[in-house]
Amino acid sequence: MRQDRRIDWLLTLVPFILISGITGFLFLYPDAAHEKIDQVRFFFGDTIGVFYLILGVGVLAVSLFLAFSRYGDIVLGNPGERPKYSFFTWGSMMFTCGLAADILFYSFAEWVMYADNPYLTVLGGTEEWVGVFPLFHWSFIPWAFYLVLAVVFGFMLHVRKVNRQRYSEACRAVLGDRADGLLGRVIDLFALFALLAGTATTFSVATPLMAEVIGSLFGIAVSRRIITILILLITCAIYTYAAIRGFKGISYLAKFCIYLFFALIILVLLIGGQAGFIIENGFESFGRMIQNFVGLATYTDPARTNHFPQDWTIYYWAYWMVWCIAAPFFIGKISQGRTIRQTVLGGYVFGVGSTIVSFVVLGNYGLGLQQSGKADFVQQYAADGDAYRVIMSVIDTLPASVLILVMLLVCMMAFYATSFDSIAYTAACYSYRRLGAEERPGNMIILLWCLLLILLPIALTFSESSMSNIQSISIISAFPIGIIMIMMIGSFFKDAKKYLEDK
């Protein structure tokens, strides 16, 4: 069959057209759009926000069941097949395919953003709890979203060896032939809509920090928007090249990212003068997070005394859910030859471990200066609400601040490139009506998605309010994705049970 006849142009173009229409509405009628989106976000994030919390706890429980039950013995491939990638290469690609650049941004800044929230005082004090929540928000539940769906996709690709690499296909055991009909199309359209919304969201979070770094390093007196657009174009060129090169290019870039990432963390630990505080407070915060995990995961603030879960926990769970369109698919793809147990537990070791190390070192460095009275980042953030300038102030206190800025810039740009080449690859797979597990999309389709993924963030850069609004769109997009996730997990267990019975 000719390749152009295998391409599903409806799923290729409709999500982009919808996102472009929303973007146009945001530009032409920004005030009205902001009001409407806020209303919808309030409904999903506040009125029924407990749905996200329940789903988070449920998915974490599913991940542990998968790892320690008979399902954990299933090989994501042929029986007896060996892993395609070494643990380090696999872990590097897994960690960098998601929110790695955002992890760097929030590692420096998250504790500052809610240091004055009354909920921390109720719990026992800001100093005791401000280092706990970043570890909670970025560890087990978020990675559970990734790893459970990675197992679902890995089973679909490498065990059942399907030739339709889509969300709807992962629901086939539940939907039956309806996966090929209207319902399947709706599921896939929701998935790609969320993919584009999540893409714009993540660029809005950390790219301005890269612009600040460039402005500081080179003394460029150009607006943050112009520098951000240049960064987006350069990043697009890098991830397009890596995606077209295939998994070999992605694996090289991922390993480079990981080496640079840990070099940056070790350098801050060694030269910052806060090593003792970083290690001790990080260890204590991790212990406090484990001790109080159930309470933190189920806290809903029903009386709305502080809105902490609505402003933070629900937002994070929704944010990671939106990213579950691409990252778990990619992780499942590269997990060929690993058992389900190895995929889940290995993901927790490498993914959660790397994330926690980043938050412990980079976050506690600034927190140590704050608590010793050497700096007041909380007051600085309260004065202007600019987290990017707070991060620059934190880095300025380091002895080798210029070197740290260079490493941070290169690391974030490489992280973005690695994340988005995996997104472009996943989106390109959606463009095909039929695509076997061992097949890869054509270079022209990958190139098309690389360009489509970058257009919306560039357009949104011209309007800061639109960047904020698109974050709300990501939260809204996460609700139907949550429903689809439940369907996919149920479908997996139904299919995997049959697979075990037939062996």
C-alpha cells in the first residue's frame, strides 16, 4: 500500500486546526477567552478536582500490583527476549522523554512559590514542609502515570504486535470493533488535542528561563519573547534532526542530557557551600514525605481554607496526565525485551531517583541560603512573582555562576529537544492507519509533526496571557484523558489475563 494512502489525514490535521482556532480566539478576544477558560478550569480543577486525586492514588496502586503480581513476569516482547537497550541507555531515554526541562525549572523554584501558603503552617511550619511537597509532586504518583501506561503500550506493541499505534488500539479489549469506528476516532482526537496542548504548556513553563539565562550571559537587551522564539527555533532544529535519525539519534542525545544533568547537580552540591544542609534536609524531607504520603495524596481541602491541592497537586497530576499521550508510548516502545516488573521498578529507580536528586540538591541549595539568612528569595518572589528572576538570583550566589548558567542552558535545550523528538515520533505514529511495531513513520510525516508542534508555542509567545490560558487548557484536556486511561488499564488487564491463560 502506498504510504500516502496509509496516512490518516483527519488525525493528522484536525487537532492542529482545533488548537490553532483556540489560539486565534485567544488573540482576537483575549479577555473573553480568559474568562471562559477560567470558568471551565474552575469546574475541572476545583468542582470535580478530586477525580484527579483519586485517579493518582489508583494508578499508583495499579503500578505496584503490576510489579509484584504474576503480571510482572510478562515479557514485553517474545518469551525469553532480552532487553533491546542497556539499563542506563533505557533509563536515559525514559527520563528525558518527559518533563525533564520542567524538572530543572521547578527544582530551583517550586519551594519558593508556596513557601507562604497557610497549609504549610497548619502542617507544622514552612521550614519543615517546604522541601517535602516538591518531592511529593514529582515522584511516585506522577511517574506511576507514565509507567502504567508504558506497560499498556509495551504490551500492545511488543506482545500483541498490533499495527495501529494509537490510544484507541490500547482500548480494543474493552471496545472491540468500536475501536475502529467513531468512538475510536474520538479517543484518538482527544489524545492528539491533549498532546498539542501539553506541548504548548511545557514550553511556557521553562523556556522563558532559558531566555533569561541567554540575556544574562550575553548581555542581550532584547525582550524575553524574541529570545524565546529563537530558542524554540533552535530546539526545533535539534529535535527534528534527532527524530529523523530515529532511536539511535534519540539515545545519543538522551545520554548526553543525563551526563550533563548530573554534572550540573554535582557541581552545585560541591561548590555551593550548602552540601551539609542539602543532604540532611533532603533526607529528612524524603522521610517526611514517605511517612505522610497517604495524607498528602488524599488531601482535598474540602473547606477551601488554602486551595493548596487545587492550585498545586491537582494541577500537577493533570499536567502529567496530558503528557501521558507521548511519554508512556515512547517508554513502552523502548522497553522491548523487559518484563513488566523491570519496566515499572526500573522506571521508579531511574525516573523517580533522578527527579528526587534534582529537587533535593537544587531546591535545598536555595532553601539553605533562605533559612541561614544569607538571602530572601521568598520576599523577592512575593514582590514581583517572577520565578525566573528568583532562579537567576539563586544561581548568582554560586561561585561559578557563569559556568552553571551555561550548563543549565545547554541541559534544558537538550532536554527539550529529547522530549520533543519523542513527541514528534509518537504523533507521527498516530498519522498512520496501519503501522507495525517494528515500522517507523516516514521522515516527511515526522518532519510535518516537528513543524506543527513548534508553531503553536511560537504563536503563543506573542501573548503572555495566552500562555497562561493554554496551561488551563492542558488541565481541561486531562479530564477526558483520565477517563480514557481508566479504559486502557481495564483493557490491558482483560487482554493480559487472557494472554496468561493461553500460555
